[in-house]
Amino acid sequence: MESTARRATSDVGATVGVEEEFHLVDPATSALTPSPGLAAAAVRHEFGERVHAEITTTQVETATAICRSLADLRAEMVAARAQARAAAAGAGVVLLAASTHPFAGWREQVITPDPRYEAMVHRWAGLAQRQDIAGCHVHVGVPDLETAVAVLDRARPYLPVLLAMTGSSPFHDGADTGYQSYRTLWWGRWPHTGIPERLGTAARYREVVDGLVAAGVVGDASHLYWDVRPSSHLPTVEFRLADVCTDLDDVVLHAALVRSLVRVLAARAERGEPVPEPRVEMLRAARWRAARDGIGGQLFDPVAGELLDARTAVERLVGELSDDLADRGEEDEVRHLVDRLFARGTSATRQRAVWRETGDLRAVAAAVVREGSGA
């Protein structure tokens, strides 16, 4: 009979799902537009399981069903985005698929009138009120909390390169920030974001959560905003580091790499291989470098302590995952999507190209809307 350990390992990465957050904008002016009717309907779950409210009425969130293949995931994401666009159209707005709005600011937002979001504003005050960024989260199935923590501990050095491939927030509050993912820096103001320190065991994870609850930083584990965390309500490990990817291909690529990484790292944990332990300062430096340059320059390896060309860093990651990807028939698609990403650049790169050509941030926002809609 197959052992429990072998069954648990085979369960890792069997499922994947993606959550995306979108800004809501006026179709004519591309201005950020509060949509209280849409938000209220989403709170009441009137749009089904794929479309949800967010903390402000200028955003909406989508969530795919549980998927088992990249083809299923792509189809689910197409359906989720289509349903969100239809919900937005009913409110007279359209979706902007990027982590920051190019020219709008937090003062134009309105908090969604729901007890959960009102409690968030009460706890975090100005941090929650100024939350004018959007993210992309990938859930990968794991059998238990111990596996989730083992993956989390081993994933830490890989998070910066994954972030670098998703940058879509070069502009914030009407200014070019100089970053590919300014969202990463803006999000870093919160006391419970970023790359967590090594935890070691599920018991230690619970102790950390209890401590943060006692401090009043979080109400429960669902409010941990680390770049990677065990889900508080699903049998998954959740990667929360990515910017919203304007182009659907980039989301599929990110999810494919994340799921493969979870499978590979869980297998290493099962074999008892050592956990990489880069210093937290090196991880912060690598995260900052990825947010600044994306795939357009050099990235910092927090384990080796050296800079390397971004393409080299991505190829190293894909190389580490190649056997796993090949075993599941995903390697060719992943390599094709990597080539496509480097050929056209991230959303941040494409947004800056429009800005250089037009000098008009409204044109930038309109271009993001068109690209995100598949037009």
C-alpha cells in the first residue's frame, strides 16, 4: 500500500487557483471611478463565485475555480475576467488590469460599506484608507500546514525573481516612480507584509500568528499579508507577491512557475534537504531590486550575494523546475511564455513606452484597459 507520506507528496500542487484585483475606471476618461452599486452587489454575491468586492468601491476582485491544468486555469481566468467586465459594464465602468492606476490617487477612493472592510479601516487607519494598489494571488494545493510551512521556508529566495516578471505599477499618483513594481514599495509600509522569516514548523507558525493577534496587528491569520503564506481557509499555500498582470499570458506563466516551485520545494522538504537561509537583509535587497528593475536589468541573488542578468536569473529558475514541468507536460508552454515576456517586456515596460510616445497618462491608462480586455 502506498504510504501516507507518498500520498501527501503526490497531493502537492495537484490544484491551483488565481485571484486578481482590478481598478474600475471611466471608459471615456480612464479616471478612477467609485462604483458603490457594483460593490454592494458583489458583497451580496450577486455575480456568482468568480466576482467579489474589494476594500474600495473603485476595485473588484476575481477568483477562479479550483483548476488542475494550465489549460483549465487559462479558461477559468478568461471566464473570470469576462464576468468581471460584464459586472463593470453594468455599472458603466471598465477594468484596468494593473497594480496601480497611472494618474489617480487614494483620495478618489471610497471604502466599501461592509463590516469586514470597515473593521480593516478601524484597525489599520490610514494604511487601509490609502490602499490604492491591486495584486494577484496564486493558491497551490498542499495536504497540510506542515507542508505549507516547509514550502514557505524554502520559497523565500525565489520570490524576488517571480516578482520581477510581473511588474505593472510604474506610475503612482500621477508620477513615474522609477520602479517596475511600485506596489511592492507602497505595500511595504504595512507592518505585516514582505518576505517572512523562516518559521520551521506549523507550531511555530501558529505562535507567530498568535503573537501578531496579541499585538493587535492582525485579527486572525486571514490578515497576514506576507508575500507567501499558508491560506487561513483553504488547503493551499498562497503566493501574494505579484503585481496584477495586464496580459493573461503573464498570469498563466506566473501561476505555472509558482505551482511547479511548490511541487519541487515540497519534494525537497520530503527528502530532508537543507533549507536555504539567506539573511533577511539580503532578501530585502533582492526584493527591492526586483521591484525597481523587473526583468529589464539585473537581479540580486540573495543566497550567492551577487547581481546577475535578469534573463539568466529567470533561466536558472526555469532550469531548476524543468524536470517537474516536463513530467507534467508544461515545460514547452512555460518556455514559450518566458520568451514572449522577454520579447515584449512587462506591463510596466509597455506602459512606459506609451508614456514616452504620448506624454499622456490617460493614454497609458487607456492602453492598459485595452490590453487587459484582449482588444
